[in-house]
Amino acid sequence: MIRLFFLVPIIMCIIWYWYLKSNDYSIKQGLKGFGYIFAFNGTIIAFFVVMLFLTN
């Protein structure tokens, strides 16, 4: 399952892009949201990497 984690940020970015376009916002206006998505997913991935090293 861990090998599929790369799909989570892609799916979240697609949903965010769809939200921006459906509400007539530009990508530049939603750039901060993309940053939050990558920061959130980076935190989750870092947590799981730490857990992998701690439990081995």
C-alpha cells in the first residue's frame, strides 16, 4: 500500500484544480492551496518513513 502513496497528492491536486476552475479562480490564485497539499502529504509520508525505521 505504501507504494501507492504517490497517488494521494496527485488526486488531491486534481480535486483542487477542479475546484479552482469550477469557481472561476486562476491557478495563480490557488497556488497556496497546492503548497498546503504538498506540505500535508509530505508530512504524512515523513511520518510513515519514520514509522518504518522505528518498527524494523
